[in-house]
Amino acid sequence: MQRIWKYIYVCWAVLCVLTGYRTLSVSRAPGFVGWPFVVEGFIFFCVAPLAITALRRRFGFETVFRRPSLGRPPFGKGDILQVFRLFSISAALIMLGACFALPNADHRGLMMFISVAVNAAGFFVGERIVYLVYARKISEQAATGLR
């Protein structure tokens, strides 16, 4: 089963790159994305992973703090760090796909690219904050053999 997930992740990566490319294509570019939206998106994606993790712990959802790996499904029970890593890598791959369409983009496409890049960076920062806040839990569960 572990081999299957590696192939699924490769297909997912290709789809993310294609999605990023199609997001910036001239005929599909959405309306103008303003700077307030970009800043709010960055702040939201910095705070959201920590808030999600805290809410899951507060309301009794079992959260397993295991380091992400390519051999596990992303939506396992309580495997929140695996989900965060999937979204973080997906956002980075969408940004990569958008880079390929950037030379043909107009000003709306450029602002969309900046929004995608800032949101990806914000989620990466948010994931790192979760690792800093819950570092003891991650190391404890790794030491007890739950890895």
C-alpha cells in the first residue's frame, strides 16, 4: 500500500502544477486581487494551522504528531501534520505551475501570482509554527515508537 501512495502523490503533484498554470492563463484570470487580500491571506495562512491544531486538541479529536512521510495516506485518523505537509507542498507546486504562465500574464495575473505565492509562504510559516509549538509532543511520540 505504501508504493501506491507514492504514485498517487506524484499524480497529485502534476495536477497541482497544471492547476497553477491554468490559474494564471490570460483567459481564466479572475478579477483583480488587491493588496489587502494578499496581506489578509498571508496572516490567515500563518495562523490557521496552529488554530486548527489547537481546536482539534481542545475538542477531543485524537491528534497524532508524526513526521510526514510519502508512505502514508494524507487523511489518516488524526494525522494532522501529514495533512499540513500535503497542503504546504500543494501550494508550493501550484505556485511553481503559476511561474510557468507568468511571462504571458497581464497585471491581473501578476497579482494572482503574488497572492498564490504569499499564501503558499504563509502556510509554510504556519506549518513551522505548529512544529515549534508542539515540538515536545512530536519528539515524545517519535521516541515512544509511533513513528
